[in-house]
Amino acid sequence: MNSEWHISSLLVHARAGALDQARHGIDTMAHAEVRISDGKGRLVVLIEAPSEGETLACLRRIEELPGVLSAALVYHEVDCEHAERTLS
């Protein structure tokens, strides 16, 4: 049983012409969702995953999406209390 929950936010830059495609790609991934978009290519993405490895794998998949220019980790927290409450 995993006693951790990893919460991260990313700033993602995508080509303006590929913004919808990038957003759709992120929103269909497990553990990731677009929380805010400025409509011009900048996205704030939330990742909630049970491990650091899954968080990093999700970040790498986002970086590889067509139209994505960059993805930068802005925030990362490991929440052990949340995991214990939700797993019990």
C-alpha cells in the first residue's frame, strides 16, 4: 500500500495553433488535467499521482505531445496524510 500522494503543478507552453490538441492530450492522461488556459498557448496543469515516478512519467508524456514547446515543474508536494485518509 502506497502511503504517499504526489501533487504537482506545471506551466506548459504550446504553440497557439496546437493548443486544443495539447489540452486534449493532457486531459486524456491519467493523473493530469488542465486547470487554466490563457487561450494563447499557456496552460497550468495539475498532476496528482501515487508516486514520484508516475509524476515524472506524466511530465515526460506532456513534453512529448505534439505542439508542446515546454513543460516546467512549478510546484511539488508529497502528502502522506491525504493518502492515509483516502486509502483507509
